[in-house]
Amino acid sequence: MPSIFAHPNVRVMTYNLKNGSDIPHWEKRKGALVETIRQAQPTILGTQEGFEYQLAYLRDELQHYDMYGEGRDPFIGGEYSAVFVDRRVVDVQDNGTFWLSDTPTVAGSKMGTEHLPRIATWVRMTVQGTPLLYVNTHLTYLEEGIPAQLAVLVAEITTLIDPTVETIVTGDFNIGRHREPMAQLRALGFEDAWTLAQSFSGPLITFPDWDVWDDDRVAAAVDENRIDWVVVRPPDGESTPALHVETVHTHRIQPVPSDHFPVVVSGAQSS
């Protein structure tokens, strides 16, 4: 099976929206956020932290996208790891959510050391006729809790993988891509898009917080800190085409749309 990135203009985007708990702030930044997504033109968009009303705004504004996923808390909804797909070129066959806990099928469950549930959303689809398994997640910001959550993520992905079909995982992993979590995913056959990339653009970091960053400050940030990842597992016996990876610089003026930069991956031929 070919990679979805063999198709021109296929773009995968991961974006932590930052939850809208500060509603007045969300109202100021939401226009810039949706414009960032429009300009990126993702075929598939994995989002993190969005509340239902934020995601409803995106659904209203991005009208040729369908959304999949559910809130991590079964009683109040809470944050989603929602997946948006461009219905003009994507057909979805199945989807679901699991919790990064000792009981992944129990809605709202969490690790004993965590005060919040964490989830992953998966979608089986075809992209311009090419099959794909897509998983989107958001790990804890408490570094000591990452290994246990990642072990569940890897175990659940293992049960979902079809070795003849490409699998892509996106998310906010809250840890740099050179650390142990990437090694665990690599053991399952995944590789970081940054490693596979033939070309790159944008900042080396993905968590600029709420600051304004001019180009000089971005250029000075030479220590890579990419906590927002796109990782790819090709079908057995196949390789992934050369990729282009862009970290989108969204922080030149206020209001900035989120406290994260989004990451967009495409085939190098369409960059």
C-alpha cells in the first residue's frame, strides 16, 4: 500500500488548542486560531485540549471537516483529543476512544498517580483511496506519569494496527522527541516525521507559551524542544516517502492563537 503522503496536497496537522477555561481570552484568540488552520489546509487535523464549545466553533468555521472523538470525562465532557478530517477526500470507516489508564475501555478512568484522565482517539479511514489508521493523543504534563501512559498507548495501538496499513500518531507528548517515549514507539515500527523529513521550516520549538516571538528570537532558539509530534509507521515492507515538516510560527503579534505552535507534515514533493 502507498503512503498517504504519496498523494499531492495531503497534509497532517497536530495542534494543541489550549482549553478555553479563560473564555474572554478564547474569544480574543479564536479567530486567529481558525485562520491558522485554514491557511495550513490540513487533510487530517489532530487537536488537543479543546472543550466542546471550542470544537463546535471549529466545526462551524471549517465546514468541510467532520470531527471524531469524545471528551475525557463522561460526566462533564472535558478536554477532547479530537480528530478533524476533510470529508472531500477522506472516508471514515470506524473510530473510537480509549483512556490512558489501567482500564482503557472505562470512560473517565485515569492512572492512580494522575488527577485527570488522559485519552487517545483513533480513526480508520481512507485518504484519496489509501487506507490509514490515525491516532491522536495528549499525555500528562507530569513527567513521572508519562511512561505508564505511554505503555497503555503503545499496547492499545498494537491491537489496532493492521500491518498492511500505514499508521500515524499525532499528539502533545509533553516531552521532547529524543526522549524515551520515542524509543518505545520506534520499537513498534514508528519513526518521527522530523527524522524522515527531507526539508523543514519554522521554529525548532513547539511550546512558545503566550509570548510574542519575533524572527530573531525564533532563530536564536537552537535547542530543539518539540513536544508536539507526528510519528509514522509504514506498512510492513514499505517505506515512507520523503516528508516536509513545518512548525507554523503563529506568535508574531497578539493575540496569539494558542500556547503551542502547530506542526504540519506533507510529502516533500508538495511542500
